[in-house]
Amino acid sequence: MTAPIPSPIWQPACARTIVIPEPTNLRARGLVASIVPLSWAPKSSAENSDFSLDASEILCCTNDYIAHVSASVTTAQGLPTDLSVSWCSIVNGLACVFLGGGEPGTTQTVNVEITTQQGRVISQDVLIAIVSGTASAPNPVPTLPNGTPIPPNAIQLPDGVILLADNSQPLLIA
């Protein structure tokens, strides 16, 4: 397996990174674990920021790494000010999601799906509170001509061309 390559360009914010905890083995002792939801730091509607998940604990001792990340806001209602996913990427081994917008005074659920190089699929719901204030739509992010968002760790040639994989997705420094 290829270990994550440190990104020289862009770093996820530590303050908005949480670890996906390894599952506890309570059933062997006759106990049922309560599910504790994960929550990112609150954001304002006008804020457009990266939020990350660290899967190192759940992948410990597997020699496995994140290969793909996708995310969706399961509580979105189709409004222009809904919390939305601008892009997803893998940066320094973290599953990074760039979020913008959000209806003030609500708590939204973001489902992050991580696929690993060995084929594991981790589907993790994360809550995020949108603090009170004025509702605003997410800021636009750079995109390819086909509308695919360009994350900050996409490989870009000196002439500005973004290198693409066979599936027309940007190649990443991941």
C-alpha cells in the first residue's frame, strides 16, 4: 500500500478535524454500546471551511489507507442557503470535506463515505451546528469545465492545466 503523501500546498485545520473512534468491544462482556454521534465545530452560514475526519484509529494495524472520499448533507432541503459540500479530497491521510452555507440555528448531518485501498467502506455521520446569524449561500469554488470541483491539492501544471485521471477527476497530491 502507498502511504499518504504530505501535501506541500494546503493543510487541513486541526481545529476542525475529528478522529473516527475505533468501535468498542462491549458485546463480549454482555453490554450494548451507546452510539455517540460525532460533531464538528460549529460554523456560521457565511463560513466556507474545511472539515476533516481522521480514520487512523479505525484503520489501525490494517496497513490500509483512504483511497476515495465522498460526502452529502442528508438534512438538506433544497434551499439555496442549505449547507452544501463544495468538494471532498484526501489530504495528508485525512478525509477532507469543504462545507459552505447552512440555515442558521440548525444542526445538520453530513454523511462522509470513505473507501480504502483494500476495499473497506466507512460511512460516518457527523453533526455540525450552524450558528445563528444571516443565512447565506455557499461561495463558489473553482471547477473544471464539466463542473467538477477542484480541491486545493489537485495537481496543477505551470500553465494552470489540472491533471485528470481516466475518470475525468482531478489527480491529487494525497
